[in-house]
Amino acid sequence: MDIRELQRRYLAGQRNFENADLRGAQLQDLTLAGIRLRNADLRGADLSGASLWSADLAGASLEGASLRGTDLRRAALVGSDLTCADLTYALLVSADLTGAELRGANFSHADLYCAQMSPAQHEAALAAGAHVYDPALSDLRHVMTPR
């Protein structure tokens, strides 16, 4: 699928792009909140800085994709393939990564607060540099610190 066609259809209100072939697509900094990319082929795609809030990426192939700084809050990544994907600084707050393949993925500074995943996935993500950071609790901690 052509990127301009995707943008045109998305802006016209279409959200279902299930099974789309977007291999190597340059989707940096796009706002695609709520998009449905179930089983889409996004291998090697660049989604850096994109807003994919509440996106449905279940079963999507994101092998080697760049998701640096991507907003994936509340995204469904169930059963997706994130092998060797770059999720540096990605926002995965409340994302569902159940059954996702995370082998070799870079989670450096990614935020996994309230993300759904198995204990093994959680440990692997933390070992790959992820954080579980809740800004509200962090701010509270500073307020409650004795001076």
C-alpha cells in the first residue's frame, strides 16, 4: 500500500488496514491513533515518533521496525512479532504485549507502566533497558519527601 493512500484513507475516517503490506514504509511522526493494522506486514518500517495510541497491531509483523519514541499507549500488540525492533523511548503504557515475540528487541528507556505481558516477557524487556515509570507516582514521591 502506498503511504499517501494510507494517509488519505485514514484522514477520510477509515481505520481498518488489516493485512496491509507496509514493508519498509516511512511512517515517522504520523498520527494514526486507533488504526487497525492486525496481521499487517510492517517489517523494517520506520514508525519513529508516530502516534499509535490505541492502535490494533495484533499479529502484525514488526520485525526490525523502528518504533523509537513511538506512542503505543493502550495499543494491542498481542501475538505481534517485534524481533529486533527498536523500541527505544517508546511509550507502551497499558499496551497489551501478550504472546508477542520480543527476541532481540531494544527496549532502552521504553516505558512499560501497566503493560500486559508474561513475567518472562517483562523480565526480558527490563533486561533490554525498559522502565516501568509512573509519572504521577514520581511527582507524588517528590512532594512527600521530607525536607
